[in-house]
Amino acid sequence: MSKNGLHCHYDRLEPEERFRLDVLAMARGDMQESERLVGSCPRATYTMTERGFGGRWSGATEITLRLYVPLGEQLAKLQMVDAFREMVPYQQILSSNISTDAYFTGHKSGSYHAWNYAGQTGCPPAWPEGDDPEEIWEPDEDERDAAMDRDVEELEATVEKYGEFLPEVLDKLERTCVANALSIWTGYAAFCEESMGVAAEKVGAVILEPVMGRIENMKNRAGRLDVEAGPETVEEIREGLAHLWREVEARGF
């Protein structure tokens, strides 16, 4: 059957079938087909709560969820920061162990190279065959121990210095994410107070209940880090959401 021949049967489609076909039509950019599907959809009359009330609830839910998209991204990054911080001590220990092992391996290789280059045979005094790095030669035992201890201390100091790199990056990322998240939330809070007449925490307790704990955690971090919201971002968000709310109110009357 040709595609055009199906059009006359569109009024018989079940809602689920019509929905799937409309999604497929819009996804491939066939707006003409979408219009046929929508235009042939049966009409019905419903009884519902007052539009001014129900519409505001729908608008509040839609606006809040749209707002949470950028906010949730920043909160997710903060979770990532916390996860990486858990790894830092283990990473530093691993780096120290690897560096120390590399030092002793290099010391042994250098001893063998110098010993052989000097025309000697067998194992160098510093590394008798079968001995480990803790075993030393005579008669300069104390001198070698002291030299190795100094080398290892310098090595560990270097590892510790470079080990500070990741914590510094995480601290900077945390402050950036907190500042972004706080600006978004502060703009939303200003909108809620001004346009909806209720506190953002009250709206969030209904619509964003599963993540309100993460939002409170973010605000506590802001206080601890002495981070403030960006005034320009706050005002931009407040005005943008207020404009959307005015459209919601206009549809409600």
C-alpha cells in the first residue's frame, strides 16, 4: 500500500501509534507528515482544574526542571571533585613508591655500568650478587647509607611537591563549580520570591526533592570557601525565568 493511501486511515490510529509516528516524522524533518498526524487526531473535551492554578503548577515544574539542567551539571562536577579527593592520598603513596623503586633501579644500573666501564668483573661492591637495596658494602657502609638517605629524602620531597598539583587543580575546580552553581540557584531563588511569591527551597522541596541535599551541600561549600554568586549571572537568570513565568500567567487567563 502506498504511503499516500495511509493518510485516510490516520483518524483510526491509537494514541500510542500516533505518538510514535509523529516522533519519527519530526525526527526525519517531515513536518508535513507531522501536521497530518496532528490534524487527524480526534478531539475531546475534558474537565480539569482551573487553568490559572494547574497551569502555574505545570509552569513551575517545567521552569524548575529546565533550570536544574545547568545546575545539575555543576553539582555533578562537585561530586567528581569529591571522588578524586578520595584518591589523592593513594595516588601520592603510589607515586612515592614508584619513584623510590625507580631510584634504586637506577642506582643499581649505574653501579653496574660504572663497575664494568672500569674494567672490573662480577658484581660491583654496592650490589653484591643476590643482595637487595638494603644491603651495603664494606668499608664505607655508613657513608653509603647516609648518601642514599639524602637521595631518598630529596626524591620524596620532589614527589610531594608535584603531588600537590592535583589537589590544587581540584580546589580550583571546586571553587569554580560552586560559584557557577550558586549563581544559578541564587538567580532562581530571586525569581521564585519575585514572580511566584514562594521561596525557592519550598518549590525545590516539591519538584527537586531527591537533590535538595546536594543543593544544600553546595550552599554550605560556598560559605566555607567564601564564594559569592555572580551578580550579572544572577540577574540574567532571574529576568529570563521571570519572562517565562509571565508567559505562563498569560496563558492562565
